[in-house]
Amino acid sequence: MKTYRILFIAVISMLTLAIVLSACAAPAAPAAPAPAAPAEAPAEEGGMMTEVGEGEGEVNIVAWAGYIERGETDPAFDWVTDFEAETGCKVNVKVAATSDEMVALMNEGGFDVVTASGDASLRLISGGTVQEINTDLIPSWGAVDPRLQSAEWHTVDGKHYGVPYQWGSNVLMYNTEAFGGEAPESWNVVYEEMTLADGQSNKGRVQAFDGPIYIADAALYLKAHNPELGIEDPYALTRDQFNAALDLLRQQRELVGRYWHDAFIQMDDFTNEGVVASSSWPFQVNLLQAGGAPIGSVIPSEGATGWADTSMVHSEAPHPNCAYKWLEHSINPKLQGDLAAWFGSVPAVLVACEGNELLGDGGCDTNGLGNFDKIAFWKTPVANCGGSEECVPYHEWVTNYIAVIGGR
């Protein structure tokens, strides 16, 4: 871990400059590739590929920021160049800031692969946007962490719709000076107004995630503090449980200075705007710590939500052969370890936790390998949640969370 932290120190100033420049004059987002008719793919049965042929020359990927690196930010982090040289498939990346954006982009068409989190993957499957994966065509499939191979966010009726990529938790990131050097033990520091160790109120100095799935964070908190609600699964909420979570989020609204979805803007807010506590990703924590900021992170007593991301192939992928070649490349141990070091995540291939120069032998433990059972992984809320009472479906999470952010 020390190695990659030293590398981060060299790039943090460049990242900070990028934040400032983007705030001054944000360029237009790269256009999505024009929808194209799928290339003539090898024989398929029921939409699933049966063999991988010659690559089509490129592959278009929708990904989270930092997930597909080619050494442009730091030459030590590059898992694209070798792939392009070996396969002849040029990698084109469209960065998405939220799961909803990922779903929208995939629905537009023209993309081959998406690194989808659990709050997007089931929507993509139910909408027919992604295809079943033939794991026999992924030679390294057996190396994937068995806990992820048939995870419910990408496996339906025994069919796999993706290849696990990375996972991690939504940690509580905090300013160590504001908290007097003591790690907060509860998420209450972002839900309830209080005076912190620095003598100031937390009001206006906390953030919340700008995404409907954040309702699950509130439900997880209530599961611990209001057991009479009977919450078991923070993604399967009855009407009463859902309304209780909304009430907590309305209370939080009075404290929140910004709802974040851009990792770099959040880092700037912690560095320059006085923000002291928020849900976040290890990615931001690592970069801020590498730059010398007084930042810590913790999974509080209530546990945490988290993400397990899956590489999924569009049902009408223009470049299906290159897509499958990328799926295999995405789980090689070198890439998995380097990405975990860069993003602060945990590899989907556990052998990557050993012998990786950038990650270090203790890197996976630092990134939360032992927290798997403490995490409520993102998944798409559905009405038919298996109980005697219907649950609130995702589209209501969307409309209600927009209302909360708007102060309603």
C-alpha cells in the first residue's frame, strides 16, 4: 500500500488542478458512440455467445471514474495499453457519475460493456439491455471469488449476466481534526445535528450521496436504531419502513451542505469548503490522505452499504468479440490488484491480493477485505420482495429522493 500512496502524492496536485479548471469551464461531456448494428457475432443460442472470434477493432465501455486507466493520470496505473496491443481492440471509455446515468447510456445503445453496480444491474437485466454471459468463454472464471460468482445482483434464475469486477464499502469519511482525532462510531454524525470535537456544529458541514439508492443508507441506520420498524433488508422496504427512511433523510436535509456524486468535487469540498463528514468511497479517502489531508474513514457500528460492480455486455453489443476479450482481461490478477490499489477497492479475484507491487500484501485488508459480511451491497429495489407485503419499487425511490433533495 505504501508504494501506491507515494505515487498518489505525485498526482494529487494535478487532480486538484483538474477540479479547479473543471469548475471554471467544464467541457462538454464526450458524445456517446452512435448506435450501430451489432457486428456479425459467432453462433449464439438464446442470445448467449457460444464462441469468441476475431476482435472487431474496438470496444466501447461505460465505467465509473478511475475504473479503466491507461496511464494518463499516472503511468504506473495502466491496464488498457497491453490489452489493446494483444487484442487489437481499442478501448473507448465513457465515464458515468451515477448508476442511473449508466442505465440511460446503455439504453441508448452503441456501447458494449458497462461496469454496473447492483442498483443498476438488475434493471439492465429485466429490461433486456444486457445479455447472458457464457462463463465457459471466460477462461479465468474459476478464479473469481466464489462469494461473487452467483451473486444476486447479476445472477437471475441461475443465469449469469456479468463478470464480477471489484467491490467495496461506502465508508464514513471524516476530517480527523474536526473529530479531535477520534473516529466516529456511528452514522449519526451525518443524520443528527451535534457539536463536534472542534466546538462547531456539524450543520452545513456534512454531505450525502446524490442517488436514490442512498435511501438504503438511511434504512440501514434505522434498522439498528429503530428495531420496531422491522427492517431486515434495506433494499426491501415496506411502505411504513420507506416513509421512516424518508423522514430521516428530510431531517438530514437540514444538515447537508451538498449532495455529492462527483468524487473529485467531494474531495475539493473536504479540502477547501469545510466539509467534515460524509459517506464516500475509499477512492476519495486514499487520494486525500496521499495529499496530506487530515482524513480518516471508518465503517460505523451500524454497518454500511456497498457496491459490487459487474462487467456486463449489451444485448446488442456492436463489438461482442472484443467485449468478451475485455471480460477475460478484466479479471487477470495484475489488473485486479492494480485497480484495487488505485481505487481503494477489493479485487473480485482474491489471488490479486498477493504479490502486487502497487497494492502491497496488506492492501486488500486495508481496503476492507474482512468487511464483506458487514456490507449491505447495492441492489435494485423491487415491488415483489418475497414477503407478505409488497415493497416500494425503485421508481418511487427516485421520485421521493428528488423531493427530499428539493426540500419536500
